[in-house]
Amino acid sequence: MIAHAENDWDVPYAHSEVLFGAFLEPYLPEMSVPQNGGTLSAEDWEQFKIQSEARSVRRNDIVQRKELRNFGTVEEFEAGGRKVVFVKTLAGGHDYLGVQEGVQDMIRTSFGLV
């Protein structure tokens, strides 16, 4: 489980989004970017758009996303025998996420803890 608050001013929540993406990466189609000095031809650009769309479709197939009103969002997927859950709360700051109402419940329900 990755948990982060949007109002964490010490560590931006984008860091946790990148971490979740790293766990997801092996299950997405590859992206190949031509190594031609940074300039993409029209053909390269079209290939990039096709690959990008394929990744987006696959991500939407794998990742379940829930918006929880006045709480935040939960994204999760299961692959390779592993369940990965990313909880992004609206509040909790840097030091109080663990006691933020609902976070402990999310841990319990996500992993079947009684």
C-alpha cells in the first residue's frame, strides 16, 4: 500500500504517483522512443501516439479507480500475485496520514485484515 496526502507540503504526492507507476510498468505495453537527437518525424510521432493509447487502454483495464467523496482516490491492481493499492487522501499532511480518518479502514479492507 502506498498512501499519500494531497496536502503534504514536505513531499509532493507526485512522488507516490511515480512509485505506483513503477509497480504498474511491467504490466503495460512497451514504449519505444526513437533515439534520433530529440526530433520526431511524423511517422515516429504517430507510432508514439499509438503506443501511448495502447498503454492507456491497458492501464484502464488493469487499474481499478475509486473516487471517495471528501476523502480522496484509491487506485489498485493485482498482477503477478501482488496487490498494489495507492490511496491519495485530500488531507493528512506529512505527519498525520496514518491517523487520517479512513486510512486505517482502507488498509484493513484492501488486504482483508480483520
